[in-house]
Amino acid sequence: MDFGYHKLYIGGKLLDAVSGKRYEVICPANEERTAEIAWAGVEDAELALIEAKKGFEYWSKLSLAERTEWMLKLRSAVLENEHELRAAMVYEMGKTYKGAWEDIEGVINGLEWYPAAMKNMRDEQIPDYENTHTHKMVHQPAGVAVAYLAWNFPLLNVGFKMGPALASGCSLIIKPSAASPLSAYLIGKILHDIDFPAGVVNILCGPSSEVAHTMTTSTIPAVLTMIGSTQTGQKVIADSTTSIKKLGMELGGNAPFIVFEDADFDKALDLAIALKFGNSGQVCVAANRIFVHKSIYDKFLKAYVKRASELKLGHGVDSDADMGPMVSKRDRDRMFDLIEDAVSKGAKLECGGKIPQGMEKGNWIQPTVLSGMTPEMDVFRKETFGALGALMPFDTDDEVLALANDTEYGLASYIFTNNHQRIERFSRDLQFGEIQINGVKYSIYLPHGGIKNSGIGHDCSHLALDDYLVKKRISMAI
């Protein structure tokens, strides 16, 4: 399926890159061309910054009601183009068609929910103990925001950034990943077609060394926000110091998934599979390290391997597959490296670990399970970000708590138990920004953020607005 050629969206216009360069988007399932996009460079990034500055001057002066009207108009247009947007994600990064709905939901929920959240922001009244003044804290939009997005949820990530940025009154420059830029470019075309105010949203993709470096080092942005790897986040922070900017970052994860002997076995099994192999394991909150109490370990491992082996692979808008290909050969081959390292250190390959027969073309790998994981293995230390589940038995609460926390990351964690004292202890002592107990829930209104090397600030919820707002104290003598 070929989506043709798509242009940059800058200053309300669809533009070719100044250099004239184009970039081919390749389908990870069959290595065929999916689309061609305008490939931005330094001059395009500089133009986007200038146009976003103009866009901010206009957008920040609109009332919240006026901004809301535009945001809901965009929401309706996204829904009208739902099929094309979902298909684009299927063919640019290998999502299943049913899985791509989550991305559409991310956009429409962000555009719908954040105007209401912004409406609920109230000025804070501060008492004056000498009764000589009145004081209040007010919120105002910070300025131009630049968003660097990960490829694994191309439009969900757009929604996570566009919702709070636009509701707060900021203008926004979106740089999607080169691994999945097409759907974001289609959003640019939608913005153009509905005559969205010029410069308020700008979308371009190009080499990070040119485009991202230009925008990160510029003094124009007031906000830098991103979803990506910890290493990329560290570089953005280092490059940003040309001026003082607000930073919001959702970075890497290495989630522990802990199943105690008193857990609801079937629920834990269902979620362990869903959280590992959904989106081909390419999820920051995936169940990376699965710890199971030794009394139920053999039973759980057997059931987990059976379920993983039964997952259906496939691709296309008409496919009912459970799992698609991985985004690139490099990422797929990284799974083989992790398997080889683990097996050389004593792990057992329980299932998968090979390219599926008849799927040699593309970036396919069988759903893979390793048993006998240990802390010496790369699969324990590194963010897997792929269709590879690794399990390890544990004996005591103290042991598994230490194992779970033995990581530089601190994004999501999951525990399954009915022991209330244990729940209280692990809720307190697990070093993660999210602790989910006996179930899993993510939503636009629930804070999503990490600690340690997993990030700064939050996506989703009212807390995301903090990245795009500045506070001012206004004191007046009585």
C-alpha cells in the first residue's frame, strides 16, 4: 500500500523541504515503499521556530473557548480520517489494525479532555497574614513547545503532547520519529485542510543531527518535551542549555511484573501476555522482567509459553493478527542478541527465537520466551522493547523487591497479590513512578510518568499541563 508523497506542515502551509530532499518510508512487514515524505533540514527547522513564535503570539491571546472550538474541530477531522490514519500506522511501523485504534483514541481524547482540564485550572489565592495585600498565583502559557516523539505509538504520542500544549495556549512543533513519520504528516494535512490557525502546530521530520539539534539549541522554545530513550533524553538535556527551558520527558522503562503465590493466576497470566506481546513488545511499560513465586513458577511458565506460542502473526488492514513485525531489522536482530547472551549465561529458550517460516522478508520474529533469567543477563538489565518475554522464579518478598528495584529505570511496575500488608509495603518501596496492583489501567486522565532515569514530569492527566504553563504571583496593596 503506497500513500504517496506528503509535505512538511509549517506556518499553516504544506511545504517541500528547502533542500528538496525526500525520504522513503518502508513497510516493516514486506520491505516495500509505504510513502515518501519531505525530509527537513536546518533551514526548515529554523522556519518552523519562526512560524511557531508567530503562532504563539496569536494562539495565546485566544480565549480558552476559542481554542477549544478549534481543538474539537480537529478532533472531528481526525475521526473522519480514522481509517487512513490507522492504515498508515499499520504500513509505516507494523501495528495491527485493531491495535492502531489506541493511537486514534490518544489523539481524540487529548483534544477533547484537555480543554476541560484547563478550564478547571484555578487561580490560587494566598492569604496575607498582615492584611496589607491580596495575593494570587495565575497560570499563563509558557511559549513555543517542541515535541520529539517516539515511533512506537505515532499518534497516541501526538495526542499526549498536542492536547495539553494547545489547551494551555502554547504553540507546538512536532518532530515525529523517522521510523514512523507518515501518520504525523497526515495530521499536518488535516490541519491544513481545516484551516487551523497558522503556526500553532508545525510538523516536520529530518535528521536529528540537523532538525532536533537546531530546535533544541535555539533560544526560541520555552518547552522541550519528548517520548523516547533515556540516552536521547540525556542528549536533549545537554543540548538545551543555550537557554533555560522547561523539560518534560517520558523515557525508557524496565518494568517488573511480580506474581505472588496468592495472585489471581488467570488474570496475571492474561496481563503478562498482553503487556509483553502487545505492539510486538515495543512499549515503554511492557512487562520486561517477569518474576513468579517459586511455588507456582512451573505452572505459570508452562501456561505463559503455551499462550505466547499461540499468538497469531500477521499484517494488513484486514488482518486479525495478535502481533505484527518489529519496526526494523536492527530492532529485530537485537532480540537475537539478547537471546544469545541469555542462553550463553544459563537461560533456556522455551519457544520462539526464530524468523517465522514464510516471513523471511520484513522484520519478523516469533513470540519468544526465555526462562531462568538472572541479573547477569542483558535481558534483565536492558529495556527489551521487543517480542521477548523473560521469566525468573523468586522465593521471598525481600528477594523480589531487591530484584525489581535493581535497574536504572523507574517507569511502570506491576504486582499481583491479595496480601494487604505486602501491597502496602511494595507500594511504598518499589522505586517506580507507576505501581499497578492486580490489574492495569492507562487513561488520558491518569498521570503517566517515571522516576530515576525514566523521565521528568508527566504525560496525561492535569499534571501534563504543568509542562506548558508558567506561574506568576500578583500581589496588590489594599
